[in-house]
Amino acid sequence: MSSHTGTATLTPHLARLEAESIAIIREVAASFRKPVMLYSIGKDSGVMLHLALKAFAPGKPPFPLLHVDTTWKFREMIAFRDMMAEKVGMELLVHTNPDGIARGIGPIASGSALHTQVMKTEGLKQALDKWGFDAAFGGARRDEEKSRAKERIFSFRGPGHSWDPRGQRPELWNLFNTRIREGESIRVFPLSNWTEYDVWDYVLAEDIPVVPLYFAKERPVVKRSGTWIMVDDERLPLEPGERPQMRMVRFRTLGCYPLSGAVESTAATLPEIIAEMRVARTSERQGRLIDTDEEASMEKKKREGYF
Amino acid sequence: MTLHRKLGQHELLRFLTCGSVDDGKSTLIGRLLYDSQLIFEDTLVSLAKDSRKHGTTGDEIDLALLVDGLEAERQQGITIDVAYRFFATPRRSFIVADTPGHEQYTRNMATGASGASLAVILIDARKGVLTQTRRHSYICSLLGIRDIVVAVNKIDLVNFSEDTFDRIVGDYVTFASELGFRSVVPVPISARFGDNVTQRSGNMPWYHGPTLLEHLETVDVTQDLAGKPFRFPVQWVNRPNLDFRGFAGTIAAGRIAPGDQVVVAASGKTSRIARIVTADGDLPSAEAGQAVTLTLEDEVDVARGDILVRPAERPPVADQFAAHLLWMDEEAMLPGRGYLMRIGNIWTPCSVTSIRHRVDVNTLEEHAARRLALNEIGFCNFSAGQAIPLDPYEESRATGAFILVDRFTNRTAGAGMVAYPLRRASNIHHEHFSVDKTARAALVGNTPMVLWFTGLSGSGKSTIANIVEQALHRAGRPTYSLDGDNIRHGLCRDLGFTAEDRVENIRRVGEVAKLFVDAGMIVLCSFISPFQAERRMVRDLLGPGEFVEIFVDTPIEACIQRDPKGLYARAQAGQIKNFTGIDSPYEAPEHPELHIRTAGRSPEECSAEVLDRLRAAGIAC
């Protein structure tokens, strides 16, 4: 491509991914009554939001952002979320499952499986129903996990947000089937064809803000199940004799802090993060405690309505 | 420099793997990922765990389990759905579509092929070219793939035999000569042990060609999309304020610059490109693949679905055309039935007017057909609800590829590839008469409409319609009744009771009813009309409010008991086939204008309900 001015820094590969994602995002705006963009504050959400801003320039994206807050996110994530919403000037909706709060559900008290089910999956479904959204963008990528590799870009959800992996609509060319009936919805994944490398390359090339937790820094952590857990607030109960220690760590993926493992690292800049990835021998989801609960656990959660 | 950082600097190759069951597709992709060092340690741990549980390779890790992602797939050891995998080498990035081999998943294979520019067709060296090999090759060819790799797999199980390899390649080349491939490159491999996948094999000194990966890294599959005629499907009209009106979309083919003249393909309105707007500033030019927002120098009427082209390169615009159709739905495609078509950004009603032939995907023979079942491919004539800019699929996918969607379930039911527009589409024009429906209706003081009675045989449709018509007649309303007796003995004498013929029967009735409405009459139609799709088709033929669907709801037990013509008795005895309610389905209306439950009520009470409804609509009767 010969003629880029502003995107001169993008490689042909990234330029192609960017164009594909922008087309997907525009398609949703053109085809659905009430779309929403799930904003989970991580790097993928950041890239997706950046693409949405680009897709509708010189206007604003014609949909709000939605964050399903489990109340267990890192404090830095929440601060970053509010800063970003302010900066891009889009409406930010926040929903927390009130039943979960009433029942005292949390990752420590209830275990990761129940916490995820109630605070994330149920919370998300409540939010989609509450505002009546008929299409919801998510930042998931096909390279993340096996059952994601099979998911459509426009992924149909039946009544109750159910996903039937064996009955997915064939998706040919870029002719997305956007037709739904009352009570049905579509989840849309504009980053389907991106890899973790592409995301970081793009963050660097486009200078996209990301949560500081991705960069290495001395943080108070404890070792749990072979991974470093950050003591982000006083709610993390310490085991007898356990004391937080300061370690240079960073996060490859962000979620609820008691469920997000940190890696020891000195990568404090984007180029250093990317350099570290070159030699990485573990996948980014490895630090996520929620995926290893049981075999095929992601497929199971997705059928129940998880993103 | 390791593999990953080079990722993205280079071009991307999208390819698919296909082959028969157990040919080793998933194992091959697992091998490519494994040898490209893209398998992370924690993935290997879970793979080892899975291998012990579901694997078929003894104590070794089963690479196929890397890609078979769905629970059912791992349990059954087969690939059901298309999966996308990503890997890269210093030379290229790859997206692999891993597609299923079973015939019942042909649609999923076509899905993978629609986005690929090369296909790796696996053949089991012990089995040679099979029916499935032919089917997959044909589908690849139909979807426009021009470059093929024939990977003769499990060569270790035939003692790395050169003779076996040569024989299989010979068979394949002979068969594929008619499929229009640009290149066919054969490679002998063992996906399980890695021979000639990424590493040259020491077991086959007779083979001097490239390894599979070498070939994938170097093969030239470039399509000069930017050099083709300019096609810009408008996706979204961007109107953030009164001073800006831009047309957002992705350039499908060709290139464009400010000052270039463009024309809206369907309407013929012309203007010039004013600006090429992006979030990163205006561009001096743009080409195929770029997502941009164009502004025009003039206030031209342009909406989503329109296509901007150059004046000298306008595509034909037609509402009838011929195309190949791959059917992907459990419910068969019937000519005459209405579907929704998506082509580019246009959604329009569409139906197949005739199946010219069905292609036997295993032998490539052409057969006559009256329907297309799941996974069948036909060459058909189509009629669309509006005139559409069309190009042959092989010249332009943006204006030549389409999907058909079921109007009720919204399932993606068919994938089409345009061959050519039909001439009659541009030559037949509707005559406009000065005396129209409104004038005719006004003369007799009538509100023309169709009262459509649907229900099981013996439910009482004709009896109720008869009473309603008498009342309308007494009130001075011009009416006409259409029912099975006066239609099937004449206009539809040539039709039977198969699903295809029922569709055609209702299509004709609908067209006749429309003419009577045009003549200013109230038309009472009493037909079983068991399928939602056909009732919908008739509704769509008429204007808003002109179609009143009346569901005469009598339980089948009551119909069987009444059995006024003795038909149920004969159907139950097996003497009548395709009898609705016995061995042919009845799809009850979901939202009829009137739902009459006849149980325990007289025909007079039921018809009073219809008359009340008409009076409520302002019709004195």
C-alpha cells in the first residue's frame, strides 16, 4: 500500500488487520438497533476502542462502552477506565451483579468458578438485558484458546444469551448474517484474526494507552499455586506466615486481581515487553486461573453466556 | 532475530486444509504449529493430559488435539467445525482454516474456502484419491481457489514408496485437469513424524521438491485487486454534523484519488471524489483493502448498499441472474420459495426461479433436480426483489458473492456465486395503465384484500369462507373465492402434493389473488398452505394490510373424526402420500391476523369472528 500518511508506521500486515476490524465495527453500527462495546480495560479492549474511534472519524462511535465490574478489578484498572472514558468522550456504563453482592460472592470466598459465573457471566447477561442491547462487541481473539478458534466473527446468541457451538451459522466471505429476532443477539469479535503479537505491535505503532500494570514495577505479591498474586488491597487474606514481598513483576493479562497471576519481569517499556514476548514459552492465559478449572472449561463458560 | 518479531513485516497467506476423515489434517496443522515453536509450555502440559484421555497415538502426544477445540470433536476424534490457526515464519504470516472432511460438513469446508487463497488437500497414501478428495477439490475450485498443494500423507505407512506417490499424483492431476487450477504442487509427507512438513525427510531421497512449509512460504498467490475495476460498496453513511457527509466502506477492488469521477452503479448518478478521509488525515489516494470514508463534490443520493464505480467500468444491473448455489440448511431449498439475499451491503428478497442442474460433487456430473438438499450444489436462475449491480464471482467477490438467509429462522441457508445476469431482466418492463387498483376499487366502493384461510384438511376453512362470502355479497361487496377445487382442476392441474409442488401451487394462487385484488375485489382463499414461507410469500406480493391471514385451528383428532372427504382414512391406510398432518408437516402461523379456534363452535360462530374483524377495519358487511 503506497499511500498511507497517518498510518505510515503500520506494516502491511497490521494495516490489513486494522482495515478488517474497522469494517466489522462499521457493519455493527449499520446493522443493529442498539449495539454496545464491552470494555474490559485490558490491552485488547484498548485496541478495540482505538479501532472504533478510527472507524467513525470525524464523528464519534454511535454506541456506548460497557464495563461489567466484579468489584475485584485492580484499583489501577478502574482509575484507567474512568480516565479513558473521559478522554474519548464516550458514554461509559458500569454494571455489577447486585445478587452477587447480596450473596457475598467473591473470588476468595466462593472460588474462581462460582465468582466468574455469577459476577462476570450473570452480570454481563443482566447488563445486556437491562439496556436491551442487541449486539455486543468483545475483544476476544481466535489465537487465545481452542474453543475461541472456532467462533464466528458475528456469533449468534439465542434467547438467554446461549451459544450453540455446533449450530453456528456458516460465515462466508465478509457477508455477515446480521439478522436476529426479538430476544436474540449477536456477539461481535473485531479482533478475531489478531494474535497477541499483533496487539502489542499495534499498541506500539499507534501509541495506544494501556494500564500501567502491563509494565514491570516493584509490586507487593505473594506466591500462590506457582504464580505471583498481587496484594492489591486488604481483602486478600494472607495465609499463616505468608508476607507480601516486593518483586519486579508485570501482568500479561488482566482480570480480577486474586485470579490474575503476575510474571517476574523487568520489561518496563513497550519495546521491552515485545522483546520479552519473543522468548516467551508460556501462553498469556497461563496466568489466568479461571481457565484451568476443568477441561473444555472455556467452551462450557461460553455456552452459558461468558464472553 | 526470532520468528515472532518478523511477523507482520511480510505478506499474509490464508490457506485451508481439507481431506477425508482420518487423512491427518488436524495432525498436520498441529505439526506446523509445533515445529514453528508456537506451542507454549502450558499448552503442551494440557495437550499431554488430553492425549492420555482422548489421544490415538499411544503414549506420544496427539498433535491433532491442538486444533480440535470443541468437546464433541475431542470425544469423537473428528473435526466438526472450521477452526482458524495462526503461525508465522521469518518469511510469512499464516492463517490456516482447518476444515472438516465429512460430507455432512461440506458447508463448513466451503466457509473455510471462501476466505482462503490456497488449499492443502491431504490424501492418505494408503487410500489414494477418494470420492472426498474429488469433492473437496471441486468445492475449492467453485469457491475460486486457484493454487493447490496435494499433500500425500502417511507416506511412512507405505514404506516411503515413490511408485505409490507417483501413482496418486498421476490420478489427481488427471482428475483435476478440468477444475481450472493455476498450480498443483504435490508433496509426500508424514504429518505424524514430520517428514517434509517443515524438515526435509531423510527417508525419501527420491523427492527433490520443496517441503510443505517451504512451498507455503514462497508460493505466489497475489491477486492484483488494486489493478481491477474500482468497486466501493457503501457500508455506512457518516454524518456527524450538518457540515460533513461521508461514505464509509472498504475498497473492494481498484484504486481511487480525489478528483476522480465516480458513478452510483444502480442509479447512474455521477460526481467526483472530494476527499479520502481517515482518522489519520486525508489520503492522496487509496486502493483495494483500505477502510476509508469518501466525500463527494456534489449532493448525490447515496445510501448503504450503493456501490461507487468509475463511469467507464459500470457493472451490469439486473434483478435476474444465474449463479451457483451451495445449500447449507437442513431444510431443502425449493424453487419459488422466498429467501433473503445479502450481496455486498444489500439485503433483498430473492428466490430461485429454476434449478438448471444439480452438480454431483463426487463425480461432477450434472443432474436434473427439483430441490437442493443440505450440502448440495446447483446451478440456478434467481429473481431478486430489486435490481442489483452484479459481476461474475470470479471477477469480483464484492459484487459476485452472496448468501441466502431463511426468512423465519434467520439461518444462513445458502452461499451463491454469480455467473452472469440474465438478459430478460433488463428487457421486461412493467406496463403502466392509467386505470389502477385504487380507481377500480373506488368505482365499486370496495376495499380490496385477500382473506387467506389456512389450516388442516377438514378444519372447516371452505365452510367458514363460504358463509363469510355470502355475507359480503349481501352487503354489496365484490368477492371471489379461490380454493383447491377451482384451482387444482385447472390452473394447477399439472401439480401434485410434494413439497416442491405445494410451493408452486401457492405461488400461482398468490399471483392470481393479487390480480383479483388489483381488479378491486375481496378474495377469499382457502388452502391448507402448510408452509410459513409460502404464506409469507403471498403476503409480500400484496400491499400493507391487504393480506389477512386467518388460522382455522382445528385439532387434528377432530379433523380425522370429521373427515368429510374420507381422505384421512386413505392417508392413514397409506393410500395417499404427503398428506398434511399425517406424513407431511403443517407449520401453524405464529402471528395470524385472526386465530379461530373451532373446537365446540358452529361454522356460523366462527365466520362471525371474521366479519367482526372486517367491520372493525371499516368494511360494512
